[in-house]
Amino acid sequence: MYINGEWVQSESQFPVTDPATGATIGQVPDATEADIERAIASAYAAFADWRRTTAYERSQLLYRAWELMSARKRELAELMTREQGKPLKAALNEVQYGASFLLWFAEEAKRVYGQLIPSARADQRFMVQKAPVGVVAAITPWNYPISMITRKLGPALAAGCTAVLKPAESTPLCAKAMFEIFDEAGFPPGVVNLLTVRNPAKVGEAFCTDPRIRKLTFTGSTAVGKHLNTTAAAHMKRVSMELGGHAPALVFPDADPVHAAKGLSLVKFLNTGQACISPNRIFVHEAIAEPFIEAFRSRVQKLRVGNGMSEGVAIGPLINEAALQKVDRQVKDAVGKGARLEHGGERVSDGELAGGYFYAPTLLSGVTPDMEIYREETFGPVAPIVTFDSEDDVIAMANDTHYGLAAYIYSNNLSTAMRAFEGLDFGIIGINDINPTSAAAPFGGMKDSGQGREGAQEGIEEYLETKLGGMVV
């Protein structure tokens, strides 16, 4: 762990395994109550000096971290593939995406402006100043174990906050590698702190209840997010929540079915489907359903399953056995209720894949609302196809979920695309675009998919308080 500028051990450790092989690839400390206390105390003590640094000083440190991260792109990506399982090409893309947040917020640190407001009184002036919220507690997920760190710590540090990070217990080695970068970049002791822990509940409880922590930022499941949010609310903490998704994709009759199938197959199987913005319900107009399914199946059949370190692999392992069983249960439920299995639908355990959590890329057609996969987030390599015949119906079906993170639209008609964009209750919508994300763009969801935004100008606002000064002159 990294606490107050020092690398520290703990009384016990826990193993980190490779989901492609099941082999242990490392050991990390299992934080104790004393470790948690020391990390929070260090961040709290460091905040007094860190908040007084200039925006230019904070910016320079973030620039240095960006330079180091960029130089170690390959090293970080290979570690991510071993620890998390995603194919190396996808891991390289994530490192680059993660580095972009350090670069973006190195600049945004210098764009935090105040305001002067006219008063009705001639002898009065109003001043508005933005101030760092305080100590930030950050909890990051295993599916994007590097970019989620920079997407949270980048703006927090730029704003003048100090931080304590708890990464997912499945991917602590990626977090350790990132903190080596923060350490080498020269962040003062206590400004950034890292806790690794086998059972996250005790850290989450401390983050939500300790009065020295003023902000909690979390990416993970909706159930855990709601629990943390409820606990934090009792202590009036600021929170940002990026939670689950159940993204619909709407393919209208004027779209090119082959082009749409290509795009949606790419984003569906990104990170083996383990992404909160992954399209989980693909609604295709019945007039073009047949060519769409044929084009989609043709692409799925070419996807190679295997260890992410192997050349040409597109589908890596799921994170663990429980994730694999959930995917398999949803597929079996759908087929049992009448869905057609167009491809896949089984665990892959041949040869060197026997020790990992591999599931074949799967395509289902004829999916209906009574099936689990229609209602539940899958987080796996399964593409369910639902047909529709009217624009109003498909928008209603797409919105028929308590999630509201991402959605996708394929249409060559500007009016159709705009009506769908305005009618969908989702925070991020790709219009003929499978990658509607960037450090410069706000990321976040509606409804049970969370609150607050990450990235963009909104990203740094999440870590700032507004202070008003009224002055008689």
C-alpha cells in the first residue's frame, strides 16, 4: 500500500490471480483498521498545504504523471492483461485513454474561475470563489482498472483535494503501478494514498462515515452504490456515483444493417462485454433484421477466444467464475423461453483455456421482455436481438429500464436520429458512433445508473465547493 508517501506492508496479504489461467500473479497487503485510519489521517493532514498550492503547481505534477504514464504504456497494458484479462490491444487503448484524463485535468486545474456579482447596493460587492471540497475517497472497479483511477484522481488533484483510493480487490496491481507513477511524479506525502483490501466493506464503511472525508466517488454496481450513497448521506458527504447500465441500441429501418452490425459487434464485445456502456439490448427494425443478424453472426464467428496476451485474441476471460455463471444462466433462460441461439452459448475450456473463465461470444435472436437478459445487465459477451416495428414503440422499450447510462442509435435520417436522441432517457448516446466518450466529454448516467459526471468541465466541478463573499466597500 502507499500511505503518506511511503510503501507499506500489512499484517497479512491476499493473492491476485490471472483470470485467463487461474494462476497467482502477485500478493498485496490486506489493509487493517489501523492502515485505513493512517491513510485517511495522512490525506487529511496533507490537505492543508495541498489546497494552498497554485493551480500551476498542481498542473505541472499532473503533466509529469501523464508523461510517465505515456512512457510506460506497454508495461501498464501488459500488467492489465495479466491481471484483468482483456486483450492486449484493448489494454493499450485503455492506458492511453486513462492518460488523457491526466492531461485534460492538468489544463482544467488552471481553468477554475471565480466570479464577481453586481449588488443592488452601491457599497456592496459579491465574490464567488471555487474551493476544493476536501479529502476525497475513491473506489474504482476491476473492468477498467487504470482509466477509472485517473478519471477520479485527475480532477480531484487538479481541484486541490487530497485522496485515498481503494481499487477493486481483483485488480490491485494496476493501482499499485499507477501509484508508483504518482510517487515518481513528485506528489507530496499524503496527497495520494492507496489501500488494498480483500474485503472492501470495512473500507467503504470508513469512507462513508469518517468526518474527515468530504467526498466519495464510486464506480461499480448499482446495489453497492446505493448502499454507499445511503450511508454517506447520513453524514452529508458529497458523492459521485457511476453505476450499472443496460444500454439499448436502436437500429432504424433507414440504417445500413451491415454497417450497424459491424459497429455494434465491436462495442458489444469490447472488454468481453464487461463494460457498463456495453449494448445489452439491440433493437432492430423487422424490415432489416435478417441482413443485420446475418452480418452480426458473420462477425461473431470470426472472434477468437483466448488469453489476452496472444496475438489476434478478441475475447478474453470473464473476471471470475461467478461472472461466467451469470452469463450462462441468462443465455439458458433466454433459450428456454424461446430465443434462438445464433452462435455460441457455451463455456470455452479447451486446452490451455481450461483454467480460465472463458465464454464463447454469443448471439441470440428472438429475445422478448419475459427473459432475464432483457431486464438484467449481462456484463458478458452476449448480444441479444429484439425486433420492433414502430419508432414510438422502440423508444418506449429502450426506456423500459431503471438504468440510464448509455444508448446507441443507428439511422441515416437526421430527424429520426434527433427524435430518438431527445426521447431516450440516457446520459450518453452514440448516434452512428460506438465510442461517445472522451476526457473532454461528460460521462455519467440518469436514474439508477448514477449521479454526477466525470470528465469534461463538469468533472472538476464535482470536487469543488462554491464560496460566496459579501463585502462592504
